[in-house]
Amino acid sequence: MTAALRPLTLGTRASQLALTQSGQVGEQIVAGTGREVELVHVSTHGDQDRTSPLAQIGGTGVFVTAVRQALLDGRVDVVVHSCKDLPTQPLEEIRLASIPVREDPRDALCARDGLTLDQLPAGSTVGTGSPRRAAQLLRARPDLHVVGIRGNIETRLARALGEDADLDAVVLAAAGLQRVGRDEVISELLSVDVMLPAPAQGALAVEVTTAALEGATADSAPAWFAERLTAVDDPATRAAVTAERSLLRSLEAGCSAPVAAYAEIDGGELSMRALAIRTDGSHVVEGAARVAFDPADDQASGPDSLPFQLGAELAADLLERGAGQILAEAKA
């Protein structure tokens, strides 16, 4: 009788969204190996405090640090995060091993009676926990009253669509709603011309220890692991996300800053749009850049890669035109 293969242990937050997306990625990693996936729940600071603004309780890394610690402690083999939650500064002990195919990067308006952004009555109250979303909402509709909200998907949806709703609409990431099968609550997928996404929104990040990959040779036990991580990685998504995160890093802005960026590969070019916006939507510095690029020829994601350089160059352009002042005001 053949002994059962050890399951892949995967560290994840315990929210419905985190468990769903982590389970999906875990199944992709073990596909064809005969292994099972064991999800290990990790409670983060962001999960424990669901009322305070993210910037107040730590901002960047608030949903990541505890999950990463489970990886470093050897409690799990791999961890999965929403890529937009990842700090932009790398850790030597941890490798961003895979970025699967990106799902819809747009933001979704979930409004009472299925109203679109243009159809919301003057003075409508819209909820979001993101300064980036709030600022762009006010830029598009200065008459709106935007309020800060926190909580899981169902908690936030209930604020606009529940029996005791106290808001006219809420804005959430489309990818999250789609992953948990709540597409029906979306009244409008906001165009990137109206609401430019957060850097890396819609993408997932798979992290392992550096030691796990360095020990994975053709003759070693974890060789299957390295092969499957490579198979799950999508070079086009990695290039786009690398450019966006490079811009965020160069701006020295965290995941809760009023910064937006979206890169995509089309027609042999990697192009990116980005902006920094005053939190009341009254002033924005925006720009775009592009470079000839084929992800099949350049799959690197370090500082010497074209995507990283594109993000850094666009960030420098935004800073030269006043983005630094906007970000300084947001931190004040």
C-alpha cells in the first residue's frame, strides 16, 4: 500500500474571501501531484481590529505580517495574499514565488436599486475604506458624501444593500466579489477612466521561504513544489504587477495611500497609467508611460527588469510634477 503524500500546508487569513482565493490557488499548486491542500488559518492585526482606519493601525502589512510569520516559523509551506496588501520592500527570507493570472482589476459600485455612479442622487452617501477610492469618487462626483467603512465583504455590502442599510452605495474590489460568487450585487463596474485601481488590485501573491526554493533541485524532494509554483505563475501578470508595485515603492506610499496605478501588456508594449490624488479629489497628478515588452523574453521582476524600471520612471515623473506634496498632505 502506497503511503499518503504529505498535504501542502497553506497559511491564510480566515475571512471568506481569503479562504476562497487561497483554496483556489492551493488547488492550482497541487494539481497533478496527488496531494491535498490543508488551509491553516492565521489571524492578523487587520482582522482583529475591524473598526479603525487601516493607516491608524499600521497601514502597509497589516494583513500580511502574521501570515508571513507562520511561513518563517515553519508552520506552513506556502502563503497566499491579496497582492495589493503586500509591502513593496522585499524580505530576504521570503520569495514572491508566483503571481497567478490576474482577475478583474476594477472597482465595483454596489448601490441600492442597482443605480450606477451617474444615477446616484445628489448628496448620496457612499462607503469605502480606501482613501484612493474616496478621492476618485469625489473627483467624479464632488456632491457625494463619502464615509469610511471597514469589515468583510458581507459586512460592507449590508451597509448599502441590507435591511438596515444606512448608505446608498459601497465600493469594493470587483475581483473579491467575483471570487466569492457575489457578482449579482455589482450595479456598475467602474471604468479605469473613472476609478483607476490600486497597484496590484485583482492579483494574488504566493510566497514561500527562500530556503524552500534554493533547496528545490531536480534530485531533491521539493522539486515538484518549485515546478508547480512556476506553472502557476503568469508572466504577463507578474510584469504588470511589478511595474505597479515599483511605482508605489518609488513614491514611498503604502497600500492605503491615495495612489492608483494600472499596467497591462498589449500589442507588444507594457503600458501603465498612474496618479496621486488629494483625498478630497480636488487635485490630481497623473501620468502614463510605455515600453516595448514581451513577457516571454523578460520574466524578471527585480530592479533591473523593464517593468520595475517603467514603474520607477513614472513615479519620478509624478514626483517632479507635485505628487510628493499630495502624499505628504495625506500622511499629515
